[in-house]
Amino acid sequence: MIPPRLLPLGLLLLAGGLSRSIAGDSLSSVGQLPGEKAPEVLLPKERNPFTRRDEKPTEITADKESEETKLRAILRSMPLTGLVRGGASDKVLLGSLILQTGGPVPPLLKGQTERLVVAAVTEKQVEIQFLETETTAEPRRIFIPIDLHPHVTAHLPTLPKITEPPAETDIHVPE
């Protein structure tokens, strides 16, 4: 047993002897030292796994939504707040647009290439049709439901209704 006062010295000697034996064995098993390595040349098309990547990958800025999808989303998000039946054609108020049966839908997007027309207005829905250049294709349609019933959007809390008059003992009259 090593005396307590010589314990640190014993550990140092033990560690020094181990490091020499590890260093002697490991130099032959390492293979190549850093100075002996030849640099690896990558072609411009090859991916270097050791480079730092951007946080946001660069993407080609292509529209992920087609013009038709954008038009459908815009028309379905507009509130339908009025319906007039009778006369030569039926009319609806869709957002700020007044649409009538057989009439065109004004452009909703900047540089819009698709042309839309109101095909039909019924009590239950508005049918908007894309004007196709090919007559053989089935016409693309957008159906917007008509629901003019009132809906409660917020219910505010109220005080509870008092059904019984207060008891006489609750009333305090100063004398």
C-alpha cells in the first residue's frame, strides 16, 4: 500500500508509465500522421460533407400554387352576404363583388390569365366556371355554397337571472 502523502506521486508515475506504453503502441497502429496525408480534391459537382451548410437551403422560387388554386382559395374565403332573385338574372354579393348569372368575374390577381364567368346562381350555391380555350375539355368549376342564416360568432356572458325577490332580512333600512 502507498502511504497517503506519496499517493499523488505514485499516480503521476503510474500515469507517466502508462502514457509511454500507450504512445509507443499507438504510433504504429495510427497508420498515417497528419503531415503524411495528401489533400483530397473534390470536383465542383461533388458534395463536401465537412463544409458548413446554410441554415435555409436555396430553393428555386417557383410558385407552389397554380393560379387556379389561388383563385379557388380567394373566392371561397370571401363572405357571401347577399342574394337577389328575380328579374333577368340572379345576383349575389360575394365580398365586394356583385356577380350575376352569365356575367364575368373581375380579375382577382395581378396579371391573372384565367378568365372566370358566373355559370349559375341558385338558392343553395353559386357556380363559377373557368373559360376554357379547348371546347373538348370538361369545364373546371368552383362551387360556393350560399348560407344566409344568421350565425352567433361570439356569446357574451351575462348576469344570472334573479327568479326570487330578496328576503326581507337582506334589506337593511337605516333608522
